[in-house]
Amino acid sequence: MEITQTPQDFSPDQTAQPQRTGILAKVVPENVNLNAKYFLVGGFSNGISNGVFNAVLQLYLLSLGFGSQNLGTIFMMNALSSTILTIPAGILADRYGKKKIILAGAVTVLLSMVVFFVSQSVTMFALSFLLIGVCNATGTVLTPLYSSFFNEDDMDKAFGLWGLLNISAMSLGSLAGYIPPMMVTGLGLTLTTAYRYTMMMAATLFVAQYFFYFKASDGLTETLSSEFSFNLKSKSIVLKICILTLLTNVAGGIMFSLFPYYVNQKYGVESAALGTMFFGANLAMALSKGAAASFAKKLGGLKSITLGIALSGIFFLLMPVSPTFAVLSVFFVLRMGTRFMSDPLVTSIFMRSISDDEKSTANSLRMIAMNGGGIVSPLLGGTLMEKVGLDSPAIIGGIATLMLAAMFPLLLRNEAKKLETNGE
């Protein structure tokens, strides 16, 4: 399936762009046009809503009487449907256009939120997360869409900026953990009801993000294939990235997909403390993603990726031996800040190593690997916590992360050298 994007459709007026200096020059690409700005507002809206859900969702489900295995079953449905449908979504995007796939995602996410807020059983919550997974599958078009707004030289900065804004928004959203206790005290609501109302506010932003993605796709010129096909010229880099993505997500997911449950059971913390911890962690993630391009310029992209993941593995292993929630929070913040510095750099290597006409399909495969980890890790993590021990996922995940740090330079060495040789 062929798809050709016309870069000049998104090219900004060069004379209208002020020359950036200082910190802005290190973080913000030279040219950020209106389409990119719409996209980034959508990413900010996504971050706020996800920050709220991170701080409140699992505690809400716990208040309804669900255990770790129930949570694992519910959350895996998101990854399951997304994994199954991501390649079809990418192929349909190349056949019918990105804008139509974004619209399909908007409809699906609206339906998923309706189902979520009428759910009381594991089955109904699982259905809502199944629908969220369908929506996430349509998100396969977002990375290729965003990459089309920038030239090759700005790609590291572009993905760093996206991550910076999205994670900064998550930091703000996580502070919503203070809202439920305030509702209980000020309005006399039950904690379960307060959680529910807080998430309803977040759901509005979660749906609204698709309006901005839709606007970002205005003016996109695409040459659509007249037939369905599945053929990749860049099979090697796609396979390597998929393997690394799958293993990395499983290593982290067995612990962090159920992290609010973990700290609630081990330290008895509620949403306000969780919100504060997530605020610090997301802020660290935002800063590290924003600084990723600078690290890559000094150390090289591959060395920066390896160093970040290795350090995150060390902090990961220190978490289960933390005597207090405060100490654990410090290691959690350090782990998140080091681990996610690598994401925009990996994405940049990936997008620069494949041709424009196969980016949607290739990114679909990467998302399958990403979501495939989400199928395995919540259920595996929940089972380990109940059957082996509450800390067992952290020990296993930390060791696996250190091993993965060594795999990145082994598998991506040739691609990184090729990009350096080409001056990218």
C-alpha cells in the first residue's frame, strides 16, 4: 500500500518564524507550523486526562471491590483489541486516509467512555477497555502524521517536544488526586462517587483531543493506494524495534501497569499521595524527554538510549527495598526520568530509518509490539503479586530492564551508524 505525503502542505512561512535561542533552541524545532500546534494541543489534552486517570482509576476500581487479578483482566483488554486491530488500522489509513481513521477513533473513544461510566462489573469494565483499545489502534496514524510536519534535522527535537508537552500535562493531571478527598470533605460524597466525578472531567478532555488531531490533519495531501497490500522494504529495523519495544514494555508493565494497586497495598496510600508522586515522576519524564535531543547531540542517540535504560533498571531494583513510601517515590521519579528519555530518540531513529510510503504500516507493527506487552504484563503482574509476592514484579522487571539496556546497542548499532553517515 502506497501513501505519499506532500511536505510542502505543512511547510510554515519561513520568514514568520522567530529565531530561537537558549533553552528554546534546544527543545523546540526551528519551524512549528499551525498543523503541528493543533497536534500538540491534542497531545496536551491527552496528557491531562491520562494524568487524572493514572492517579484515580485503579483506586476507583479497588473501591468497587476488585482485586489485582480483576484489574489485570480489565486492563489487558485494552492491549488485546489494540494489538489485533493496529495493523488493519494502519492499512486502512494508507487506503482511505489518516483523517478518516482519526474520525473513527473519536467515535470509538466516545462510546468507550459511555460504557465505562455505566459499568459495575468486571465484564462491563473489560468491554469499555476493549473499546479504548480499538481507539488506541487508530492512533497508529498519529506518529507518522506528526513526523510529516518536520524535516529530518528537527525530528529528535520534534518528538522530544511532543513528549515534553504530553508528560507535562500528565503531571498537572495527576494533581487531580487531591480532588476526591476535597469532594468527600466539602460535598459529603462517598470516595467512590468522588473518584467517578473526577474521572468524568478527565473523560471530557480525553474525547476532546481528537478534535485537535482532526484539525492537525487539515491540508494533508495523500496519494492513496487503490488496493490493499502489506509489504515493507524496511523489515530489519521494524523487526528490531518491535522486539525491543515488546520486551521493554513487558519488563516495565508487570510492575507499573498495577503500580497504584501496589503502593496502596504496601503503604496504604490514597489518591492525594499518588497524585503528588505522579506529578513529580511525570515532571521528571517531561524534562528528560525535552532534553533528549541535547543528550543525543552530546553522547549520540544510541548511547543516550542505553544509558537511560540502564540507570532506570538500577532505580527499578531499588524500589522494592524502599522502607517508606517517600523513599520509594524518589526512586520512582528517578526511574521514570531516566527510562523515558529514550523514547523520543528510539522513535526518531525508527521514523528516520523507514520511507514515508510505509510509515503508517511500520508504526502499526511497532504499536502491536507495544500493546502486546500490555496484554501480557497486567495479568502476569497481578498473578505474581497474588501468588508469589507483592514485590516480585519489581525484582523481575528491574533485572530484565538491565538486560535490555545491553540489547539496544547490539540491535540498533547499524541503523545508528547509517543515520550518522548520512548526516541525519
